[in-house]
Amino acid sequence: MKKYLLCIALIAVSTVSSIVTAQTRCYSDGYGNTTCRDFDGNTTRGYTDAYGNSTWRDNNGNSVRGYSDSYGNSTFRDNNGNTVRGYSDPYGNSTYRDNNGNTTRCYSDAYGNTTCR
């Protein structure tokens, strides 16, 4: 679940001035690397270490570093200084806010699908 939320956070940080509407699909390999692609063909690759630190890069050269703690709180900062803070509850719901006040809300269904608006 965290990999999807990190991917959404990267998209939210990269598009701070717009609303994220593209559907995103993510895939992970056995080494902990995750690749996410949206409907428009944008690609984001990332890795999260055992301590909860993440590094994500998209196909346009943007990068995000972040941290998620055991309480469900996350903080992400991109290479332009934009910040996204968020929270995930035990039910698979998440809310992210950037430093401009934009909000992205996500939920997961019983089949493992995650939808964000």
C-alpha cells in the first residue's frame, strides 16, 4: 500500500498546481523497486528502504525524497522545494496536502485497488 501512496505523492508534488486525474498503475520487483505508469505514459521509479525512507524519480528528471512512519504519517519533498504531508489510516484511506493547500484523497477496496481523487 505504501508504494502506491508514495507514487501518488510524487505525482501530487510534481503537479502541485493541478489536480491529479490520471489513473496510475504500479508494479514492484523482488528487490523493492517500484515502477508506476499513469494513463498519459508518465513513468515514476522508486525505492523504499527498511527504515521507511523513499527516493522517487520520474521520466522528466523530477525527484522526491520522503519518509513514512509507523503511525501512518508521511512527508515528501521534491527537488523544487515543494512539500506534501499525508496520513494513512488502518482502513486503506489516505489524505495528502501539499504546501499550496491542494488535497488528494485515496481509498483502497477489498480487491486491493487504490483510487485517488
